[in-house]
Amino acid sequence: MIVVFDGLEETGLRVLNQVNHGIRQRSKEYISNSLAIVANMPLLLEKFGLKMH
């Protein structure tokens, strides 16, 4: 998948690939962090004295 931003297409394919790689890497990090938070949600709620039903 190639994401093209206005003006970047003139900079060449190498730069576009670097930008796309950076975007994919950030997305993976955000998803991983979000999943870690959700996985720990029962423990976090318990620490605050709340219960999940």
C-alpha cells in the first residue's frame, strides 16, 4: 500500500517508501500499545476498586 501526500510524489519513490514505512511502523506501535492497555484493563479497574461485569 502506498500513501501519497500532496507534493511528495515529486520527491521520488525512495522517499515515498520511507514515509510509508514510517507510517506503517507507527501504526503497529499504536495498535500494540492499545492492545496492551486493553489486555490490562481488568487489573487496572480492580486497582481502582471497580469491577467489570
